[in-house]
Amino acid sequence: MSYKKKNLNLLIYFDKIQLGSIPRVIISSFVIMLSFYSLPFIAEFSNKKIFIKNEFQNNSKKVLAYTLNQEKNGVESNNGDLDERDLLVDIFSLNDLETDTVRLNASTIKQLFEDTDYKLDDVRKKKLVKPVALTLLPNEIKMIESTKKRKEFFIQIVLPLILKENNNIRLDRKRLFSIINKSNNTKLEKKWLAKKYKQYGIPSKDLSTLKIRMDEIPVSLAIAQAAKETGWGTSRFAQEGNALFGQWTWSGEGLKPKESDKNEGHKVMRFNVLQASVRAYQRNLNTHSSYKDFRKARAELRDSGKSLDSIILAEFLDTYAATGDQYVEVIRKIIKQNNLKDFDDAKLLPSSIEFESLI
């Protein structure tokens, strides 16, 4: 019922009980004034209720609902059954290798970098990266006051990890092309192919799909996304769970977001080591249906003989975050402002163990 109608009913009521004209005027004036004063409060209350109902929910990580999601929304649809855990088997095994890791403090890590003569300026010039593989981020990284030094320190930590995973993919890709170019494959090769079909979520066992999915992620793009997702290594998920890229899990081990709804069952996936987080991130971009256009654009660059340009490929990561195109621009800005493309053609030097195996 409207306020005007209520006021009219009150006036009719007062007329019936035969109040004097002066009392009627006073009472009517009071009712009208009360209505006007109460309207803003009622409107504000209504707006709050509407706002709460229509409040924007950040679903950015739901597109990263990584494989353990019971809804099975993490993999492109293919013919045949697919056990999503197959996508993570090598990531789980990597996690299990390191369960008693020691967290080095920032000063120790800086000294390690100095002892091994690992400097980003040298990397930009010589394109060679020392194989310094850290398992955990130092807690003190958030205490580095200089933004420039904090960024450089973070890049020094994640760069070898990203290059290592790209090396693994490059070796697998080389073997794949060797198999494709053969008329007959050995039992060992067929077994290897079967394993890779599972890892890359291809139950249809289509070689062309495997060739598209089994590919590297530009180093500059990976660094930029890790920087954005972790605040250059300072976030709680990065510090407590080695989560550099924010994959979600519904049934795996993880960290519960503080701002999440109690009814939401997701967690941010926890890793024992940073390397596992990088591998999970690359597997995500290489298998998730949300990044099909990303993989298509990457394949087109390959076919045309061009390098994998992070600025171009970033365009197809608008589904990575709820902010969409704005997220893409932020990633591009991080890449350009920090000259991250300098690291795209960097090579990881072999570790002492790897070097001994080559001799």
C-alpha cells in the first residue's frame, strides 16, 4: 500500500471520529512529515537488500577448478571416459618427493644467489640461468621495502622453476614428434603415448590434440601471472601453500580463503614444493577448456614459425579472472613494465646432478 493511500485512510478515519479541524491538521501534518523523513531510510534499506542479492561474486578461480572438482568442469569434452586424477598424477608424485623441506630465510637465499653469481642483469644479457631450485618462498620477502628489489628477488626464485617445466615439456614434445614421424611405434613408445594422453586429458587418443596441448608457456607470461596472483610472493596462499597460481580444489588438500562463503567447499590447492605449483599451472593452461583459444593461438604461432609472444597470448586469458579484459591488460602491463620478455629465450643451465649424468 502506498504512503499517499495510507495518509488518505488516516484522514478519513479522523473525519469519522469527528476530531476538530485544528487537531486534524496537526495530526495529518505529523503523519506526512513522518512519511517524508522515513522514506530515505526505507529506500536505503531496500537498496542494501538489492545490493546484497546482486553483489558481484568473483568466480575467477572457478575456471581454475582444477581436476579434482566433482563437477568435472576442468577438461575439454572428448569421447570416452576420463579419470581427472590422471591429469595430476605426476604433480602428486612430485609433491610426495619433498615433504620435509626446509624454508630458507631471505638473507640465506640472497647469499646463495651471490655465491652462484646468479644475477638478473647477467641473465638478460647472456640468457643463461643458474639452476638454483628453491622449494619454498622465504617469509621475509614481504619485508623487503624496495619494490624493485622485491620484484627481482621473486623473479630470481620462480624463473628457474618455470624454465625447468618448459624444458620437460620441450623434451616430451621432441619425443612426440619423433613418434609421429615414424610409421611403426614400439611398445615402449605406445606406453609413453598412453601415459601422455592421460596427463593431457585426451581419452580420444588424438595425436593432433596432444601436439597442441603439449607445449610450453612463455616464461614472461608465467612470471607475470605468478606475480599478479601472489603479490610478488607475499600472499598467504603463496607463503603457506606454495600456491603461485591459485588453482582451486574441491576434495584435495588446500587452504580455505578467509573471505569465502562457509557453504562453498573449494580451497586453494596446497603444494609441498613450488615446482609442483608451476607444473600444475602449466597443466591447467594446457588442458582446461577455458583456455582452448589460448592453445589454438599458440599453435598458430608455431605453425607460422613465430615465437610464442606473451603479449599476444595474454589476450586469450580473459577467463583466468572475473575481471576479464582488465586482467589481460594488467598482465600485459606487468610484462612490459618489468621487461619480462627478456627471459623468454633464457636457457636453464644443467644442475650438478644433471651434468654428471651427461658425462
